[in-house]
Amino acid sequence: MDKLLEELGFSREESQTYLASLALGPATVAQIAKKTGIPRSSTYLLIESLIKLGLVSVSSVGKKTIFVAASPSKLLELLASRKSDLAILEAKLTTSLPQFRSIYNSMPQKPKILFYEGFEGVKTILQDSLMAKEILVLCSGYEKPVEKKLSDYLDQYCDEVDRKGISTLELIGNAPDLPAYLRRYQSELHHIKVFPNSNQDPAHIDKLIYGDKIAYISYDFLNGTLIENKAVADFERYQFKVLWPTIPQVDTA
């Protein structure tokens, strides 16, 4: 019962005090404090809080001050009252939301940066990119193929990019299996160009630019960093598209 009362918004001590008062019937502060184990000075404050909620009433018997818990049905009345208050608050908030948004929109956008690890982390980033209409890829190139599990997923990912009709421009460093890579992935939607003399790159890292995001994925260490910021993404996209025409087309024959 304590937990249920806490879910209604009571503190743990308020719950204990109300339940003790409910069990004792008419009782003094000393009796309630003894049953709960809460100091008398704190019990006074807790009872005052319950009185304000209408869950405890006070009366005098001779020189003694007696406290009586209200019927448990009062809890339902309290819940109904809170629902009503929340409905009123929701209406006020809905009315004021444009003002809050105007303040929010006037603030400089702060980049949101997330870090992902492992196969599932890399997969999360790539799956997120499938929501975009265009993906720009800058790949450093690589000297050895990725593990089979990841290779199989990348095949599925590229097929999904084509299936969704996502336009892709990819600049890639040289690699031993580059001719096979080009034959496999070059398509009407997936355009690939190769950096000249770029086969000495030390790590296999991709940079993806899509929507308002830039992702850096390390296939050697299986981790990725995702930055979400429109201004930064737009600048990266601009640089990429300035560079793209300067790289010659690849002959896949």
C-alpha cells in the first residue's frame, strides 16, 4: 500500500503517517509517531500536509488534540481532483506553447553528439541514415575486408538504400578489392568516385552526411560518433559537393 500511495504522489513518510492514522482511528500525534517510528516533530509536519490534502481531520477531546484519517474513498476524490488540475494545466500549456517555442527557436542550436560501440552501435547509425533522401559518404579506404557479419549487413544496407531510392554520392580511397566493390555497388542511385593515390590510409573510417547529421564510423574498431546539428551538416554537405566535381569518374569496365 505504501508503494501505491507513493505512486499517487505521497512521500514515503506521508504514506506511513496516513496508513498509521487509518489503522489507529482517532489518535494523538504521539500515538501516530510511535506506530510509524517517525520523530514526533516530523509527524506534526506530515499531519499538517495530510490535513491540507483533506486526508486527515483534527478535533479536540478535552485537552488533547486528536487526528482522524479520512475514509480511503477520499483518495479517489484526490486523484480526480489532480486529473482535473492536470487537464487545466495541459490547456494552459497548450495555449502558451508557441511562446515557449519562440524562446527555444531563438537559442543557438547546440550540437547533439552520441557515441555508439560494437556491431549493433554501427548498425544503429546506418539504420538511422536510411531515413534520409540523400547520403554523402567519404570513405578513407581499407586494406583488408571487414568481418563477415558486418560485410553481410553492409550488403543488406546498400540494397536497402537502393530499394528506398536514396541518392548516394560516395568518395572512397583505394583498396585491393575496389574493382569488385565498384561492380557490386555502383548504380544509377549510388555514384562512386575514387581518390587518386589514396591507398595508404591507416584506418577504415567512413563519414556519412545525411539530413542534419554527420556520422563517423570506424570499421576497424567497430564504433561510431553521430553529430546532429543542421549548420554543421549543411557546411559539411557544401564542402563535399564542392569537392565532388573535381574527382574524375571511375571506369568500371
